[in-house]
Amino acid sequence: MKFIKSFESLIGKYDFFLFDQWGVLHNGYKKFNKAIECLKILKLSKKKIVLISNSSNPSSYSILNLQKLGIENDLYDYCITSGQIALDNIDNDIYKKYGKICYPLKLSKEKIKIFGLKCTNDIKKANFAMIADLENNLSILDFAKQLDMLIKNELPLLCSNPDYLVYDNKTLAMAGGTVAKLYEDMGGKVYRYGKPYNPIYKDIIKKMSIKRLSKVLVIGDSLWHDIAGGNNMGFDGLWVKNGVHSPQLNNKNEINPLLDAYKPKYAIDELKLS
């Protein structure tokens, strides 16, 4: 892993730049001005910019949120979310194989409406279960009984946000991907579409007509998702240290095994030009 002080040193090496949003370009409340300068210089250099997010909402929601934060559409070429890929695939992967009745795992009313779900609170009447974003302060124990019942009824689980943790306002909170991973470890069938899984990257490759994988750089703060997803596809990765792994940086016993496992090609403290 090569530590760099300036993002500018990488611009000439790649043609496509895949940016994580939360923790790299903004924190959900405000944009990171130094990171936005990186987008601007990429545009001036005629590079292709993709904003990729594990948000469980459709891409249109993400685009609107970016605009509210002051990140305009002309700063990137394509924006895609895990939720959008899930929406695009739910018919073939879930409805046609299992049925249309959903058991919601802590799903908000808004999420049920966005996905147009037909829901039941009776697991025995459901064809599949779905999990998305979670409220803060939930633990895996809050899902133990429900996961056990899902296993007994052999229901597949659709996870529209595969993140393990969310680093929100300097606080770590569990995300739906942690629950999905446990269910998979229990022997359950799980469908995931965002980083680090292939469907979202295959969509980007098709949309952007990417031919040479060696000319793609992924930029993200999560070794588990951004860097791992890039590795799976044969893309180089730039790890932004001051993000979801911030609480682990001072504990070598925690961060070193992750670095050994995911091996980002580059690292930078924060996304900046100088």
C-alpha cells in the first residue's frame, strides 16, 4: 500500500473514477470541499466520474440529496445506488422465484412505499424478507428471534444496503449488511446488490462502456465494501482513511488484519489535491 498526500498524483493513471459518497464526498450533512475540488479537476481532465452508493434508496433520491449538499450534476457522469440495482432486479430474483409477499425486517413505511411491497407480519405467509437501513442503537440481538424464524421457514432475505456499519456524525451504528451476513452464516439465502457485490459494478461497466479494467480506480473509506468490491472486479483502490474505519486506526490489532486482507493499492488521509 502506497500512502499519498495528494489525489492529483493519480489522475493521469486512470480514465474512470468510482467514488463512494458518504465519508468521502460528504458526511450526510455537508459536502467536503477538498473532495469536491478533486471532482472538478477530474472534469477538467476529461475523466469519467461515477458516484456509487450503498444507499437503499433509488438513484434519483441520491441525486437530489447531492444537490441539496451542493454537489451538482455536472460534477459527475453517473450516479448509481444499491437500492436502484435491487429495484431493477427484484422482479426476476425475488418475485418470479419466490412470490411477492414480504416480511419486513425493521423496514420504514417510506421504504415499503418506494419498493411497492406487499407486506405481512406473519412470517408463515411471507415469500421473502427484506432489510434496508436501520435505526441507531439496534444490535444484532434485536434480530435473533426473527432470523431464527426466517431460517425455519426457509425464506430468502433481500438486503438493499449491504453496509456493515454507518459512521454517522462520528458515531458508528450497525447497518443492514451485518444482519444479512449473520443470516447467510446461519445458512440463509441472501440477495445483495451494492458494494462489494458484482451487480452494481456490472451495471457501471455496461453504462460507462468500460473496456480496460486496469484504467478504473475506486475511491472509498470502507475496506469491507469499497476496496473489496474493487478487488473483486480487478480495479485498483484508493482507501480514504478518515471514514468508517477511523475508530480502528489507532488499534493495530484491528486495522492491520483488514489491510492484510483487502490490500488497497493507495491510501490517503482525506480526499484532497494538496
